[in-house]
Amino acid sequence: MTKMGGIVISGRAWDLLRRFLHGFRTATGRKRLSNPQTDSGASGALVEIRNLHFARGERTILNDLSLTIARGKVTAIMGGSGCGKTTLLNLIGGRLRPSSGQVLVDGVSVPDLSTRELFELRKRMGMLFQSGALLTDLDAFENVAFPIREHKNLPESILRHVVLMKLETVGLRGARELMPAELSGGMARRVALARAIALEPMMIMYDEPFTGLDPISKGVIVKLIRELNTGLGITSVLVSHDVAEACAISDYAYLLGNGRIIGQGTPQEISQSKVEEVRQFMGGLPDGPVPYQYPAMDYLEDLLQGGQA
Amino acid sequence: MIQRRQLELWVGVFVAAGLLALAMLAFRVGNLTAGEVANGYRIQAEFNDIGGLKVRSAVTLAGVRIGRVSEISIDPSNYEAVVAMEIDGRYNNIPVDTSASILTSGLLGEQYIGLDPGGSSQYLKNGGKIEITQSALVLEKIISQFLFNVAAKPDPAKK
Amino acid sequence: MNPLRRLGKFVLDSVEGLGRASLFFFEVTVGTRQLARRFELVVQQVYAVGVLTLLIILVSGLFVGMVLGLQGYHTLVKFGAEDSLGLLVALSLVRELGPVVTALLFAGRAGSSLTAEIGLMKATEQLAGMEMMAVNPIERVIAPRLVAGIIAMPLLAALFSAIGVLGGHLVGVGLLGVDSGAFWSQMQSGVGFREDILNGVIKSVVFGVVVTWIAVFQGYESVPTSEGVSRATNRTVVFSSLAVLALDFIMTALMFK
């Protein structure tokens, strides 16, 4: 929400207005803030975030964040619950716009895109949501077919081939007729993954892909992320607080805390870091820079006061 | 999930039933057909007072509805009400000396025009006019007339 | 919070909400353009909001018509005007009860489930998922539902009125001995096509727009938690019922002078 002289304008309405105004700006050709030629080399960065600020109302969620995600690599973004990891993915996907700073994907500044251009970009980005986000009224096959049906005008026979191929990739070709409600958590996530790769994207963003899964399912997802990365060369962005799994598959990792980066490096470098905050998170220590106690008044004083009241 | 074909079938049934209901409202409940008198012809009559007669009120002959009032206006020369009626083309043998009167169905019901056929061998044509008319009975007038008569007569008991 | 400030906040919030709802309506209207190519989406929703609401509409219509027959008869018989029973039943249904009761039932049955469905789609990230698949949920999810609601409502209202008239006939003619001929002929002479039936249809189209609009808006705006969705569902029923009754008064005042 943006406050303007006491009048509250809702986030969405405001967003619409801004999109509208941005439409003019894009028309005048200020969209590409960086030269795509230099950025889109095979070894370059696919996503670049510079000095990103993001606030919801009064609350700052991301503060002066800068990071790069290398093309063709698996990059993990780790951090405690509510530290803004999912927000970061939404910023990269253009579902949220930053208060300030730049988000460049494949050399294009995401916040400056018109809705149409944004949708074109999103066709090249897959996203795996925490819940899978399968459409509940469609079966597994139709869920995977959904983005293809929406965007490509394929004859039914070819569509069937493509969908079965994607389902085969995640090992669920046999489950094509099951409804989302009939799938286990791990299976739902695999179907969602098949859907995310349906349009053969250049990158996939994984939002907490391991949460709430049993060890076998976790193993399956780890294997799939790795395979998709090496086999198809898809850039992967992995947001997670499962240290072991994230470290096992990532090439590079960022550690987020309080809306900024508190550590980065290869998983090995991070786990050997001397920084207190990083050590607490990686080791899962109950007390440290993030205190065990929620801020409160003195315990004894509190108890005594309670007796008097 | 419901099969696609079955779903489409149900929607078809639903839309058809809805349209049928609309048609029933239009034709059976409303008077879409009754309003459109089949290749009718128009006749006129002048009344001193039409009471509660309205456009679309019924025109009957021997109790059978044969048409309806299509227009009501005032003749500016003599301040009489001019009622135009649309008569069904099937009833094209109404004698020219027919009389029209404004009647009420029941004590408080709707008012309508009743035609009383005469004996002429000439029939009314399109644009024809009924000369003999009887106005509506307005209840207040009848009552006041009655009261006036009672008041005007000296009461014999008081003598 | 002092009462004045609370009043001010209430007014500001209401204006803001109305503004958002209008913008949303505009977006959805723009989103209906692509439905011509994808009419099957609308057909599916007509099933959900129309066919599944049919039974409650038919049963209610029948009973409302029967009650009108009973009540109307006992009132009219005092004036010896029981022949006008058909007229009374038909006019009450076609002008008022058909559109209004249908809209209220529709809000309770179809409106609330629309809100809950869209709210749950939001809570389970299905809408966000669509956005990330470059599919606009307003075009894909909301627009077909709005169009389906607008199609279904007048049809449901017509069915309600029609079966209500039959219900009135059942009681008046079958039970209370009103002459069947008088029942129908009085009805036909008194009910006008344009002034009564068409106006009734116009009413139900307006109700269709408003109720479905409120339902999809509340779903789309709901807080994506189970509590948020249940609140939104509740608001849909309350707001749309109030809107229907208020609009009915305004339209009646304008139509039947």
C-alpha cells in the first residue's frame, strides 16, 4: 500500500497505474538497461540483482540486496523462514516490483516490462511452487498440458507426445490420469515440475522444493533438479531452508538474513564460514545472533508483576 | 470430474429449459401473441367517459375476446375520448350499427369494451367508427347521483 | 480509535474498495474479449453456476408460487376477485420475486461457491502459478465465470417464474377451485410483455452482473488463508444480497412508474 497524503491507494491499483506509466516509458525505449550482448554470454549471469530494496508498507523485507545467478548453474538461496526468499523469487518473476534497485533477467529489466513483455519472459521461466500449485480441476496430464495448450497451438497427437515425454522425465507417465487430490505431496511436486518444464524454459525457480517431503521423495526431487540442470542445461534457482539438500546440489549459494546477504560462496565455503550468523544457520544452533528468546522484559520481573495483577 | 460430453449436454438442457421458460412467460403468461392481433383492422369509438379503460384492454363480443384497445386519445373538438381498437381479422363481419359499451368484469375488476352487434348487413371496415356508445359507469358518479336524488326529494316522514 | 476517525477510515476504506472493484471489473471486461475463441471455458462455468443451481431454483420457485396462490386466493376471495389470482401470482413473480429471489438464492449457492473456489485457488497458489506460466488468471479464471453468471441468471429467473406460475396454478386451480380459464386469461390480459416480462429479464441480467461481480471480486481479493476465504464467502452473500435488494428498489422505481 502506498500512502499519499492520507489517502490509501491499494497495492494492486497502484501497481496497475505504475504499469500503465511504465508502458509509456518502455515505448520510449528505456527498457533494456544493460546491453544484452555482454550479459548473455554462455558463462555470464542470467539473473542480476543490484541494490534491491523491497518494502511492504512500513516493513522492509529486502534491503540493498545484490546477487547474480550464473547461467547453467544451480544457485541456492538459503535463509530462515520469513527472510524474504519467496519475495525474491516473486521479484525475479515480475509478480512484485521493487521499491528501488534493478532486477535483470537475461539482460532485460523485469520491473520495466509491459504486461505482454513480462508474459513473454515468463514463458521462458518455470517456477515450482511450494504447494505444487496444480490446478485442482484438471488431472496430471491436463496440468502438464495446460501451459502448452495456452501458448502453443499444437495438434492433439503432438501435444500428447510432448506431455508424456515431460511426465516420463519425472517418472510419472503412469499417473497421468490421477487428479491432484489423489497425488502424494512428492508426486504433486513432480507433476508440477513436469509442468514447469513444459515450455522448455531457460531457468526454473524452485520455491522450497523439499519442504514436507519424506526422505525418498526428497531424494527424487534432488535427483530431478540435478538432472534437469545437467541434462537440459536449465539454470536453476533454489530457495530453501533445508541446508543439507540445498548444499548437496548447488554450485553456488547465498545465505539471506534480515533482508540482506550474510554469506555467499560454494556450499563448501559457506559451511566453513567463520561469520557467526552463517555458522548458526548452517549448524542449526538454537542460540546465536538470532536469539532463542523473543525480546521480553526480565523474567523475574514479569513473574512478580503477574502475581500483583 | 464430470465428463465433458455430459457437461455440455447438461448445459444444453439448462439453456434450452431456460429459453423455454422465457418463451412460456412471453406467450402463455404475458400477452405477446394476444397483443399482436393477427392481420387485424382498426375501428374507433367515442365515449363521454372511459373510466378505467387502458390501452391493451380487451374488446369482446358476446364475451369472446376479439381484439384489444390500441390507442386512447381526446377529440379536441368535443372533448370526448376516442378509443381505437384493433380487431382480429377473422371477425370481419361486425355490423356498422353495432354498439360499444365499457363494462367491468366483476364488481371491481378490469374494464373492457363489450360490443353488441346490430342488424345491418353492412360491416365495419378498417378505419370505421362505432356511433352508438355507452360510457363507463363510474362508481362515484352513480353514488353521488343517488345521494343527490335522495336529498332532493322531501322526506315524507318529516311532514 | 475515536468514532470520527473510525468513520473516516470506514469511508476511505469503502471508497478504496469500490475503486478496486471497479478497476477489477474493467480488467475482467477487457479479459472477456478472448472468450469468443474459447467459449468452452464459459460452457464449463455455466454448468457450475447454472446447472448446479437449477434444483434449488426449481424447488423454491414451485413453493413460492404455491404460497402466492394460497395467500393471494384468501385475500382476493374477500373481494370476489379470485379470478384475478393468476394475474396476481404472475405479476408478483415476473416483476419482483422471480428476479429477486433467484438472485438471492444464486448468491447463496453459486456466488458463495465462486468466491470459495477462487479464494482457494489463490490460497493454493494456483492463480500465482498461472501468472508464472504467463497465463492471465483474470482472462482464464475470472472472465468466464463472470460471463457464465450473466448468462445463467436470467435463465434461472425465467425458470423460477415459470415454475412459480405453475405452482400457483396447482394450488389455485387444483386445490382452491379457481377456474382454470379465468386464471390464464386474467393473467394474459394483465401481464404485458414489454412492461412486465422484459423488465423482469432486465432486472435479472443486472442482478447476474452484480452478484457474479461481487463473488469473483471477493474471491480474487480474499486473504489467502482458510479464514480469509471463509470471510470472503460470507461477505459475498451479505454484500450481494444487500446489493440485489437495493438495486431492485431503484429499478422498480424507474421501471414501473
